[in-house]
Amino acid sequence: MPFNPTPILGGTVREFYWNWKKKPVTVVYEVLGEGQPILLLPAFSSVSTRGEMRGLAERLAQRFQVYVVDWVGFGQSSRPGFRYGPALYHAFLKDFVRGVFHQPVVVIAAGHAAGYVMQLAPSSVWSWIVLVAPTWRGPLPTAMGEHRWFYNLLRFLIRLPLIGQLLYWLNTTPAFLGWMYRRHVFADPAHLTKALLDEKWRTTQQRGARFASAAFVTGGLDPVRSRSQFFDYFQPPLPAPVMMVIGEQTPVKSLAEMEILAHFSGVGIQILRLPGSLGLHEEYADQLADGILPFLNKYLS
């Protein structure tokens, strides 16, 4: 069950009841504002929570009705000891969208959420798609290459009661989280305040948090296995208008993937370049809102 689901965006907290392999799951999401609906999907990470979409949600809620979800296994949603993988999240996103919305909806997805959004796009559930710093490969495979046997071993070890908890603790200390944010997530270290880092750390300390987190870090939540599979999602004709937002300080390997998609895949997606890195949706929320609102106004007028 979720831990004390409370408003963190100033909106109304709702719960979506779901089942995965006959096991009940409660997904927490928050709604704020009025008007046409927009769905915000936070990035997968060890500290994933709908709270990272706060600034963007508050800006968009001035005109739209904004839905912000905590993924299964993260935030205030249930965190059971599943063997988390793409099939779970593909199924969840499909059921959530069809259960909550009754017409195609605008979706703004950060990081790894991009692959899940594009996989669902042919179902005509999206009216417009914004992908913010889209990624398809987890941190360890990006840094170390494709050593699946090793990542499978890590996931097995982290599931163990004692050694797993120790390994997870070592990778979620405030010092390690701060290093991760400065290296990959935020472009300006001055934006990483102690209060923000404490909030991130508390997110990692919830019961059951290590299972989905370990799956993401080791590549177990990668929506595809190769760049070509990811690019296949963008072959024309696109099922909905797509904008891709690229952070100017994105880490080299991730930036190269985005630039290839932007320039050499031959697809007609709109490109928006902003300050920031993989966490630009949180760090530069106002600039992101300023960049996408003209397009939202055009498509939703």
C-alpha cells in the first residue's frame, strides 16, 4: 500500500487501483488546475517522484488541468517487491491512460518515460507529445556497456534482505545523491540546495523503494534494447505532433543520442533547446513552460 499519500503539488490526491499479475497495486497521482487535461510523467530514477514536476505543473495549471503521476514502485505509489521491467510499465501506462482519460491527451514525459510514451503512441491516446531530455538506456549500461549478466546479478543481490539493503544504502547516501545530481542531473550546482537533497534522500528511504530503483539503474527498465529500436518509434508518419527538449549541458553520451535523433533520423519532430541537463524539467521548469506553452496554445486552441 502507498505510504500516507498527501498533496505535494497543492492539488487533489487521487488513487488509481491496478493489478499486475493478479497482485493489487495502488498508484498515486495528483490533479491541479482546470481546463483541458495534460499528463506529466516524471523521469525514472532512484529519486523519482511527481514532486520533481512541481514547477512545471504549477505553471501549466494556470490554464490546464494537470495530472501528475507517481510511477509504480516510486514516490507515494505502491512499491511491492516485483521484478520490475518494461512489460509492467507498458501495461500500467496503457491502463492508466485509458482508465483516467476519455479522449486523446497531451503528455509531457521526462527521461525514460519517453520510450513508454512512444510505444503507446500508435494507440491514438496522445494528442500531443513533449519528450524532455529523452533517454532509453539506464545509467550503468550507459556508463559501462552491455554486460547483462552483471546487471542481472546486481538486481538479484539487491533483492536479498541484508546485502541488498546495504548495497542500496551505499548508492543512496546524501553524498552519493549529491554527486549524481551534480554530474548528471542538474547543470548548475547552486540549484542543488541542502533542502532539496534532503527531500530526495527521504524519497529513497521508503520501504520497498530499492526494487524499482535497482531495476532502473541496471537497465532493467530500459523500454528498448538498442538505439535502432528506440528510433523506430519515431518513424514517420508520427501518430501525434512531437516536440523533443534537449538540455544544453546534457552528459556527452546521452546528448549524442538525442542529437542523432534530432538531426539524422529524418523525422519531423520539433526541437527545443534549453539550459539544463537530464533534470531540466525540474531545474529549469519556468524556461521549459515558456518554451512549450506557445505550442500547447497552438494545438489546444
